[in-house]
Amino acid sequence: MPFDDNLVLHDGTTITADIAPTSTSRTSGSAVIDLRETTIKGLYAILFLDEDLAESGDTMVISIEESSDLSTWVELARFPEITSAATADAIYERSIISKLRYIRAKINVTDSDGGSDFSVANCRVLLSTSRL
């Protein structure tokens, strides 16, 4: 398997709100990955979606971003918008070229009924040096 525990952008912790990590310390299941020690610039970002969204109007967008300073972020890639019609057990892959030190998965959710009840579990975002 081409995955390394050190390359996990989101670890499957239940997502209930927007997540935009700004630290290499893991919070809400997400963390920024420091690529300083690697010479590899071409990576694959892979999204594993194990469950459907619970409500029909809810959506989730996950983008991969890079930064040189943990404060200014630039989007490298975006996965397709996830809706309740998304198939559970789906896998999405994006090829990225990172030129900066830090990389993260930014997760934006829309709770269609505004009831603060958005929830999706078992969603993982990983980096890999090779395709699946």
C-alpha cells in the first residue's frame, strides 16, 4: 500500500463543520503536513469516502492547498463536490505538484437546513507517492 501514517491529511474523524487546519498538530482529525524533509514534489491526494451524507441537501467540498508560512494558502486541487447522491465506498484521486513546504486538506461543508446537524464519518484524505 502506498500510504504512510505521516501523510494523512484527514484521518476519518467525523466531520461536523468546516475544517481548515493551520498546524502540524492534529485537531478535528486534520493536520497540515510538513514536506520539508522530502524531495518529492509530485504527489497524489486521495479521498476515501466510506459513507453517504445523511441529508439530501448537504454538500462537502475538499480542496488540497499549499503554503510556505501556514497563513497564506493556495489551492492545488479540488475533489468533486460530495452530495447525498455520492456513492459510499467511493475513491477520488487528484495529481498535485507541491512547490511549497506545507500541505493541507481544506474541508468546507454546507448544512442545507441550517440545523447544525451536518455529519459524515469515515472520510479520509491521504497523500501518496504513487497512484492506486
